[in-house]
Amino acid sequence: MTEQLVEIGGRLAALRDIMDISVEKMAEELHLSPEEYLAYERGQRDYNFSFLYNAANILGVDHLNIIRGESPKLHSCALTRSGEGYNIEREAYDYKHLAYTFKDRMADPYLVTVEPGKNELLTWYSHEGQEFNYMVSGTMEVLHGSAVYEMKEGDSIFFDSGLPHTMKALGDKAARFIAVVIKPDGAHEEKGE
């Protein structure tokens, strides 16, 4: 259990409490048992992107509210310089959010790095919307539903992110790609506004 996991869990619990959503209802919405869900709130379980994205949608907030405890503020433009962005290190992936300061985003762009030695940690993801991935460097497999696609530098893929999917690096080099998660209509609007 890390300090970051405990902080994220505390924010998750506080937001759930503010929204007056029971542990049982939150767990049901996330397709977890109440015990599994509470492990997240206690900081005993690492968060993956799908969990954070889906929990944020239920709570009517930006997923960065849960991760950082702060809301995006920019309305017309967000510039992210090379090497910058908000780092989110989870399981087998290292995400760098490239528009974390932009409020009411209709899409979330990430620079994602998948290390080849972490392929045994494959976690399947599923979240509302669609996703576009563009390979920057390396080679990886994209597993989407029952299909498997090999991607190399310059390749791209666009898919329904509601179907279970995961990625794994191939060879001995990290795979780096730009992932743009596109929210379904209206999902970018915060509830209650």
C-alpha cells in the first residue's frame, strides 16, 4: 500500500459519500463485490485506467479529480510541452495525460509506455466510448475482444473501448503509443451542472 493509493482511495470515498452513493451501489456499478471495491477505497488495491474512468463517470467528475484531487481549469487551450504531462503509473502501463489541465474534455489523450517485462501483468480493460491508438515506437499486440492485432511504429487502431481490451509489448523494447480515449456523448459534462 503506497501513500498515493491511500490518498486516491480517500478521495474516492469522499466523493462517493458526497454523492450519497452506497458502497454496495458503487460496487455493483463497477461490477465488483463490495469487498473488492472497499479495497480500492482503503488504498489496498492498485487502480487501473478503466476503474478510475468508470468510477469518475459514476461520480460525475473528471477522473483526474480522483487521481489528483484537483479539477482541470483551462477552457480554450492546453499546451503540454515535450516530456511533460501528468504521470499516472499503473500496473503494466505508464500513462502521461497530455491534456490534464483542460476542463470539460470530450477526449483524454495519453502517451502510454508498456514495458516488455511487465507483459505477465496483463489486465483487461473496458470503459464507455471509443479509443484511438497510434504507435510511436516499438511493437505491441492489441488484444480486443477475441481479435489480436500486431502494431508497429506508424500503425494506428480505432476501436470500441466497451469491449475488453489490453496491450502488451513485443520483443525487448518498450512500446510507446498515443492513446486517445473518446467519451460517449455527454460524458464530459459534470453531473449537476
